[in-house]
Amino acid sequence: MSSKRNSSPDNHIYYMDQALSLAKINQGLTGENPSVGCVLVKKDQIISSGVTGINGRPHAEVNAINNSKEKVNGSTLYVTLEPCNHYGKTPPCTNLIKKKKIRKVYYGVNDVDSRTSKAAKKFFKKNNINFNKGLLSIKLNSFYKSYFYIRKNKLPYVVGKIASSKDAYIKSNKDKMITNNNLQNISHLMRYRNHGILISYKTLNSDNPRLNCRLQGLQKYSPKRIILDKNLNFNKNTFLINTAKKIPTYIFYNKDNYKKIKFLKKKGVKTIKLELINNNFLPKDIFQKLYKENIFYLLVEGGRNITNNFFENNAFNEFFHFKSSKKLNNNGFIRLSNFEQKVKSKFKRIKEVSTYTGDDKILRYY
């Protein structure tokens, strides 16, 4: 990677923006660790770059330093998040920065990990390494919103999604898909970015979904599958149950049924029993269990009932409404009632996503 720039304050912003672009590449693919971007600059030229590895390691700073084809001593390092200063599964990045004689470090925002938070500043001062914090802090705080939430709450970051016709139906008697191909591709992209995808047994039985990512080259990033089925009313011949040994699959239930649980375990499905509150699972109870299963980003593709239950419990961090430009009229069934007003009451901001959506549109609430 090579980019020649004249030295100026604007260049610092440019280099950090390049680091942010790198961080976006692996967002959602780095496990519990954040996706971090890093660039190394020497004589006003980018000499190397790095991003956090898939599943969280190696760290971005390590990759940038190792990727460099020239000596990095005397260079300036731009990294989106505070470099780690603790021993975990890898040594501290701050030690490597010192060892490689990096001249100056620019980092965007402090980490919220208690092992690292604000420790880099003390390390750099102690070791006489020049540093600067705060470049692109507004952009970076927004980018790391989900990571900060996961770290602070020890719960997954939950994104809801539902698709409907223009006249608010979520099912069609005529076509399986309500929205156009462009929105279908975006839906698969969301699956690729999440560790788990959650549905109800009703969706399992009526749609027999695959819940995988079918974008070319990204199939291996298909999420783990989670099914809510309090009375174990699942259909035995569904795709998810018959492929549970290949992709981790979970069923949350409440009512014991020895034969069905034995069948599920034989198929490779992990069963988790939960108590009911007002005849429903409490979303937070589900999330606590999934966090322990290393599901940190969760996509909920539920129907009307799950969506309403999660809204009532303020369980969504974000919500996406995929909205077709076509009406279903007499071909539609299961209608959303006063849906947009309900979603607006739960979120402060709304943004219409129109790029690559054709005549359909996506409303993002956050």
C-alpha cells in the first residue's frame, strides 16, 4: 500500500480515515474483539497497513508491522482504537510499538476493555513515545458503538429485521420473497456480519429456511442458528435441524419432552431450557445464554410475535425494516399494525437506505 501526502494536519485525518476504512472490512468477524484498522506512515507515505484478523487475532498493529516491506523504525502509526497494553492470548501491542521504535502513535478513541482502557497513554508517557488521541473521535465512537455495548454489558448487540409489502403484509400466498433481489443480497450481507440469527419455531415450520449467507465467497461466514420453541413444536424434517452437525444450532424451550430432546441432541442441536415470563421468553435471558456461546452480534429475523415481544422488552439495539414498493392486496397475510409508529417510538434516529435497493427501500432505526 503506498500513498504519498504532503505533511499537514489534514493528512493526520486522512491517515486515520484510511485506518477506519480498513477496520470496516472485518467488522463483525473478529469475535468479541473489535475490528481495528492501522496504517504506518514514513516520510509522508503509507508504507504498510493492517486490520484485526478474523476471530480477533492477530491485532491490527501486529499485522501492519509484519506486513511492512521496509523498516518501521521512525514511522508514525495511526490506529482506530487505543493499542492494547495487557497480556491476553497475545502480548501487548504497546510493547511491540516500543520494540520497533515507532516514532509517534495516533489513536482514535480509548478502549472500554478494563484491562486496557487508558493504559496506553501511561505506557507511552513512561517510555517517551509521542502520541495523540482523538482523531475522528465522533466517527470512531459511532463505529465502535456495538463493540462498546458488548464489552460494557456482556450481552450481544442485537439487530432486528423484518420485511413487508408496501401495504404492511409480511407473508404472501403467491411469492416466497416479498422484496426484490437487491434487498435479498443485503439481507445475506447482514447474516455474514452477525454471529447468530434467531427465529421462532413458526418460521422454522412454515418457511423451512436455510438462514445461511449465500453471497459468493462468504458462505463460510453463515451465522449460528437459534430457534425459540417453548413447547418443542418443531418440524423434525426441517433443513436447520438436519444440518445442525454442520452449523451450530440452538433451540430454547420450556416444556420438557424427553423423546424430542433426545431426538434433537442426536441431530446435534443444543437445547437450552428457559423460564417463561408472561408466557414468553425474556429476551435478556436468551442474550445472556448466547453471549456465553460466543455470539456477540445477533440478527433477529423473527415474525410479528417475536418482533413485538422484543420491542416490548426494548431488546433491539438497531432495527431494519425492509419495505417493498409493491402491495400484496388479497395475496397478503399476517399484517403489521401501526408498525412504523411503534418503531419510531423506540428509537431516536431513522435513516432511509436507498443505495442498491432499486424500487424498494430499507429503513434503519437506531
